[in-house]
Amino acid sequence: MARQERAVRTRRAVVEAAASVFAERGYAAATIAEILERAGVTKGALYFHFDSKEALARGVIKAQVTSDYRVPRELKLQEWVDYGMTLAHRVPRDAILLAGIRLSGGLQGSTRFGSAWPAWIEMSTALLTEARERGEVLPHVEPGQTAECFFGAWLGTQAYSEVSSRWNDLSERVSVLYNHVLPAIATPAALVRLDTEPDRGARVVHEAEAQRAREAALVATDA
């Protein structure tokens, strides 16, 4: 078990180091030597998990998709909102997300390394499906189509925010996006209960981190 935990920590350290270098320099300029220095691991340890720089890039892409910031809500539509708002809050602060944006940029990048887009759309579709089953969305809403349409708009909003403010206003812009989309898909009863304030993502991230800290403390106490 201890060996497995060390392996998990090593892999995470390598992914985080690679992400920070890719985010700063781009894929072409990034070197394995700099990634090793930032990760604080040996070349053998890195190549145990990733056999090439390209495999490292794919590992960074895969690491973008996480349920770490998902907090269950009474309204599944609120969980859907929280999903997009936490991403908006994290993008300027999270090297893995920033690296993913650079690695997936354009047709060449997404073809070579893949992207987190399909997984994000799948998670969004699942939440919207649950919301429909609970009567939170209007009858005409098709979850898969809505998820794809919204995610395309989210990507455009993210790209515009990068150009206009280096993502400093991304939470505000995504809040506006939700406020335009939700009246077209949410039932009136659900709509009035949804929180789409620009600071929603920050609050949910803080809540999720506090919850994980409490769970870790309980595990430590039991041990």
C-alpha cells in the first residue's frame, strides 16, 4: 500500500510539473530536464509512468477531468451550473487546466494529444439528464445537444476572456453565459432557485476543499 501511495504521489508530481512547464512554455519548448527538476524525481521514476513527452502531454490532458470539486446539490441543474463556474474560477489558477488549454488548442493539438472536451460534455450530459428526470428542465431539452451547445459557448467565452483579460474576468463572463442560457432550458420553479453569481465557483471550490480536509482529518484520526 505504501508503495502504491508513493507511486500515486510521484505520478501526480510529474503531471503537475509537466503542466506548469507546458502552460508557461508550450509543448515544443518544454524539456524533460526542466520537468524533472520541477517534479523533484529521477528520470527513471518519470519514465516508469510516462514513456515520452507526448505521453506526458496526454497525462496532463487526462488530469483535467476531475470530480474533486463536485458537491452534491438538491437541484442537479445547480450542480451543472457549479460545474461550469468552478472551471471558470480554476482556469486562471490551475496549471493543469492552463496547460490543457494550450495543448488542446487548434486542430493539430487536439488531434495529437486529445482533449478533455468529450469527457466534460459527457459529465455535463449526465447532469442535465438527471435534471430532466427530476423535472428541473423544460420538456424540449435534449441533454446531449444542450451539453454540446453550452460547452461550445463556454469555450468561446474562455477564449475571449483570455484575449481580453488573461482570464481575470472569466467567472463574470461565464455567469453572464449561464444567465442567458438557463431561462431557455430551466423550469420556472428551478430557475428562481439557481445561484449563478460570479463568485459561485470560488465558493464551491472552497466548500469542496473544506469537505476534503474534513474527510482527510477523519481518516487520520481513525488511523
